[in-house]
Amino acid sequence: MTHPRSSLPGTPSRRAAVVALAAVAGLLAASPATSAAPDRTGAAAAGTLAAPDIPLSNVKAHLTQLQSIATANGGNRAHGRTGYKASLDYVKAKLDAAGFTTTVQQFTYSGSTGYNLVADWPGGDPNQVLMAGAHLDSVSSGAGINDNGSGSAAVLETALAVSRAQLQPTKHLRFAWWGAEELGLVGSKYYVNNLSATDRARVSGYINLDMVGSPNPGYFVYDDDPAIERVFKDWYAGIGVPTEIETEGDGRSDHASFKNVGIPVGGLFTGASRTKTAAQAAKWGGTSGQAFDRCYHSSCDTTANINDTALDRNSDALAHAIWTLGTAAPLPPGESYENTADVAVPDNGAAVTSAITVSGRTGNAPAALRVGVDIKHTWRGDLVVDLLAPDGTAYRLKNSSSSDSADNVITTYTVDASGEPANGTWRLRVQDVAAQDTGYIDSWKLTF
């Protein structure tokens, strides 16, 4: 995880609660019932497959290899250093042998070549890409085994479990290891910025693991995308471990690169330099008054700096999320997504927009996409209203007209959006093109 100096502000989700509830309801309907422990049988349950147990010994074996690589390369695995490229080569070889299609993406930062590694599992809907990733680089002061060998190893072993199971997901599965995260999320930003608008819209969710084996661990779940968050929180509730919302790493790890372009994100974290409180120690164990990771960004972040229980739990939780989200049945037609946040429309001013992020759907939007609009305005004839697709394509819903003397625009339009991927951030754009009237977007809704 980057130092706070490198933090990036997140973009809060503007999807209304109805979307979150609909998405969560769909996941719950397709997921195994919560029990005292996660189902490890591998049997089908209510439309999804139970995830296998991820062997802790396998995850730790990857950490041992990363430690050996650092030791043989000046003590670190940092961007631009030989230890980083050796780490990437190690992960890539494992994935290639397991049947993944791997791609090494190069970028340049601070005069050095950096690398991202992306691994695609064959099959699944190419318009529904579920990603999980972790940064593979360390800081220059140490081997970076918790930060972030732990996340990298958990993602790698989960990917290898997909291969061992020969999983046939409904969504296309993609795993990634990012370079130069410690220098400001450089690798993941490069990846996201080089995706076309269409390819961004195809990413239904990104799960980030950064520091998941802290020696004095907490159990933190990202509170970004409600559906991803619920999958993790339910898994932890099923084993009787309370969780808290993750705040220390907000904007400081690779999920921010995805979140900032409207891709739904989630993830897991066990804490960095913040101090564990007495209340947290009471519910999680460990030592209050001490940092979650006293070796954060230090030379002592070695294989001795790992809590096995936390690493095991988070690896299993990731596998559960991949199996649950990756094998869930597609959302049916008729689902609605709504934004109820008020947006003022300036009198005779610039256009304003209101956003809805759609995820979890398959293929393109329908030929009869319904756009429900509720705009409160004192003279509706002044208003020009457009629907903007995720790639920026504009669909005119309403023109201005001097003879349209009524107030408000409360109606449902039908748009042929069949050429647009369903997933992504859609926007309602409203402009008041004449003076002396006031109004605001009250709410709007997309129905697929």
C-alpha cells in the first residue's frame, strides 16, 4: 500500500440504495446459506458453486519464494529493481503452467521500465469481467512480504485454485498483479487508462487485496460496491469473525484506479501503520496500542511478519467471492437502477449530469431501455435532456421548445441502446437553455 502522500481521492458511488439492494438480493438468492463455517464441499448450491479451501501452505510457499527473490536481489522487489521483474516472472510461470493466458504490460516511470501482469481464465461472458488484483512491488527498504506479498500470493493461489477446479464461470475471470503501486498506483492507473470505454464497461467488478496478513491483524472490508462488500461480510459472519469498514487505505491502493473511472470495487485489508484499539483487540485478539503492522514499509517486513490465521482467512474469503460472483446467474431483464440524489439545474447555464453505475449484467443494453425521469422545473420548455451511454454516446430524450409551457418533466422515455454494453456509468444530462426559471433533477431510473 502506498504512503499517504501518494493517496488519491476516491469517487463516491452515486448509485442509489435501490441498486445496492437489488444487487445484494440477487447475490443472496444465488449464494449458499450462511452457516457456522463456509461450505467447503464444492457442491452446487442455489445456482452457484461453493469455493474450495485455499491451502495456507501453498500461499506461504509463494511468500517464501518472494522472500528468496528479494534476498537475492538487494533485499527488495521495488519498481525498476531486478527483484520486481523476478517476482513477476515467478508469478507468470505459475499461471502459464496452469492454463491461463498471461499478458505482460510495460510502462515507464521515473526512468525505469515497470510491468503489470494480467492473467485471463478461458470462458465466461466477455462482457462481464470479474477482476481480482494485488500490487506485486515492494518499497525499496524491504522485501514487502505483507505489503504486498500477502495479497499477491492470495490472488495467485486463488487463480491456481480456479485452474485446479477447472471452473466454468458465468463471468470472465481476470487476475492482475500491478507494478509501481508504491510510487502512486502507477501500474494500475496505466492499465485502466489504456482500456477503451467499452472495455472499462465490461469490467463488472474489481477486488483488491493489499496487506492481508498483518501480524497484529484487523479484519477490514472495503465499503465501496455494496454487492462485493456483502459477499465478504457474509463470509466473515459465517465464521463468526466481526469486520469493520476499511478506511486507512482509502484511495491508497489500486482499487482507486478502478473506482475513479466508475468501475465497482471491493476488497480486504488487515491494517498498516494505524494503532489497534482496545475494542479491536477485544474482538480480534492481538495487542492494543500497537500498529497492525509494525514493519510497514520497513526492512523487517519479511516472512516473519505474517499472521497465518489472517492470511488463511483472507485467501479463503477471496476464493469465496470469486466463486460466488463469478458463477452467479446473470441478472434478469426488468431490473431497475435509480439515482435519487437531487442535482440543481442552473438557470440558462451549463448542463449538469446525474450518474448511475450498472454492473452485473450480461451483454448489451436492450433495444427498449426505459429511462424514467423526474425533473422538477418551473418551465419545462427550457430543458434539453439527454441520456449519455458509458462511452459518451448521447441519446436525445427531449428538446427545448418555446411552446412547451408546462412545468416539470416526469415521464419515461424508451431508448434503443442495443449497441451499448449494459455495464458502466450512464448519465442523465440536463441543460436549461433560457432564463428566468429554476429546477433540479429529483431522480431518474434505468430499467433493463
